[in-house]
Amino acid sequence: MVFGPENRIGYLHSRMATTPQARPRLKDAFLLPSFRKLWVAQFVSIFGDFLALFGVISLITFRWHGNVMHVTYVSIAYMAPLALIGPVAGVFVDRWNVKRVMIASDAIRGGLALTLVWTSNVWQVAAVLFAISCVSSFFAPSQSVSVRTLVPMDKMMAAQALMSQAFYIVRLLSPALAGALIALLTEKSCFYLDAASFLFSAIMLSTIAIAHTPPPAQGKRTLRAFFADFTSGNRFIFTHPSLAFVISAMVATMFVMSCFSPLISIYVRDTLHAGVIQFGIVSTMIGVGLIAGTQVITRVAANRSKKEIVLWGLFATALGVGLLGSFKMYAAAVGSTFGMGFGIAFVIVAAQTLMQTETPREMLGRVSSSFMSVFSLAQILGLLLSGRLALWLSVRQVFQLCALVLLLIAGAGYLRHQATSNADGAAASAD
């Protein structure tokens, strides 16, 4: 495939999207031995990451008596490299052996995670997390290339749903385990386990055969050639109508999630006049919705385009956020946050699947790292702006504003989708 919407290609893809297909099932992807090993490695590694992050927040908040800005600075230090270094890392990933990159990344991150045991202030923690995230900027696109290599296209939606589900399950389970570990063995236990999880992941990845051969070098590796490779990934995304739309949808949903995260506790306290238990349940329902969404998406995706599924996800997320800002009832908050998680799962899984299936193999590292970059940038902006917006507006008004933005993006995407479908239909009639 070349850049831009080409003559027959867009029409053929739209025809393929409406041709009856076998429904992808999660277990079909999980039965692939190599993919299953990759999934297990990711699950354990992500679990270790969540334990470590929980331990870091606990250390700063309860042991060092830090304030909210300290937590924010550490969070930004962890996400910033993914936004800034990711696109550059993707260029190298497309040139390197991805299995070696992943194993080396795990080994380095394991050593860095271990140094958290000896940190004594917030800035040291931020520096370590920044370094870990720099290395993760190379791991994430390498994993994306590996999934493309290990999973057939007809099972890609199920594979992406499983990869996302690993993250969501860990998000639900890790806080309780981390809290118990910290109470019994202090925060250091979380850091030791995170280091061990990276070691486990590296060992598991070493047993996988990944049949990916980087393209041979063409001529000298000059700065000009590097810059050409760097820009080609972004150019591909933003000249590909479907990818340009889904990346906009991902940015919007991640921005809303990042705005939501620091404000939900204030909303529960001041709007619902509820306590810690209710706060925990409302927050947990997002994770429940995310898991439910990954279960349902494979049942509805077989005969529909990925862009259409993203639109459904945007509308569902907007509805959930809008209801959250419109009502002051605890039951409505529980249902709204479930709906938010459900919709976000549709957006993320469909967008990642579209990226995997539409991107030429030789530039998948660059394109996936660009996805990761804007994904992280949206989270950073949400963290930075949510507090400021809440000062200018009420928390409920911030939620309503977020819902309006999502509806506008979904509405524009729907109109564009209809126009494209009508044009494809007219071209088919003319032929």
C-alpha cells in the first residue's frame, strides 16, 4: 500500500468490511502458542509495572508526605518519553531485530526498576521512571511488530482485544495486591517484584520464534535518510483517512480519561457526597466496562468496518461522560463509568487493529510508535489541564465539555464515513 486513499483500495476495503466473515473469538488468538507466550509475558510485566507505580505513589504520598504536584510530576516523567522519544524509537525498531530489542529492553528495565529500592526523594524516583519509559519507547513498537508477525490477519481483532484485556485485568487486580504487599513488606517489595517481572518477560520472549527480518540497509545510514524514515510514518498516518480519524478518536478518549482520573475523587466527594467505598466502586466500574467491551467487540466486529466500531465507541464514551456530568446520583455514576470503559475499549481495540492491518509491515514500528506518542501526549495534556479546567468550571461542567468534544469528533467522523461510503458506492456503480 502507498500513501493516501488510492483508487480501488479504499473501495475494496469497504467491500471486505461488509462481506460476511467468521466471528473472531478471543480463544482463537490465545490458542496460537507464540502469541500466548507473548501475552503471558506482557501480562506479568504489566502486573509488575502496576505494582511498582502503586508503590511509588504510596511512597510519595504516605511515607514522604508529598503533595499532589509531586505525584503529577512523577506521572509526567513516566509518560513524557513515550510521547517525545517514541516516534524516533520507531525508526530504529523498523531497522532492528525486534526480538532482541524486546529482550534487551526487559533486561534494562528490570535493572532500572531495582534501583527504585534505593531512591530517597521524589526527583530520584522521577529520574528512574523517566529512564524506564525511555527504554519502553523501544519495547512497545517492537511488541506491535511481533504481534503482526505472529497473528494471522483474521485473528488480529481477537489478539488486540486480548492484549488490551491483559492491561485492564491488571488495572483491576493490582491495587488490592499492592496495598497488601506494602502493608506487610513495605513499598520495596513492589519494586523487587517489578524487576522480577521484567526478568520473567525476557525469559519468556527468548522462547518465541519471531520470523521478522528487518529490511536490508539501502545505501549509507545518513541523517537525511533517518529523517525521511522518521517523517514517512507520520505522513502515512495523516494521509490515510481511516488511520487519521482513529488516531484523533484515540487522542480524544485518552484526553477525557486523563481529565477524569484526577477529578473523579472530587466528584464523588463534592457532587455525590459519598465516601471512599463509593469512590472505589465508581473507579472500578471503568475497568469492568473496559473488560466487558473487549469481550463484546469481537462479537460485533466481523461484518463491520473498524472505523464504524470506533464511532460506536466514541458515542458510548460521550454518553457515559455526559451522564456523569448531568446527574448527581450514585447509581447513575456507576452506570456512567461502566459505559465510559465499555466505549473506550471499542475505540482502543478497533484503532489498534486497524493500525495493524492497514500499515505496511516495513513501517509498522514507526506507525505504532506514533500512535503511542499521541496516546501518551493526550494523557499528559489531560493531567495538566484537568485541574486548571476544574478551577475555571465545575467538575461536572468539565465532564460535560469532554462529552461535547467527543460528540463533535464522533459526528464529524460519522459524516465523513457516510460521504466515503457514498463515494465508494458511486464509483462501484460507474464501474
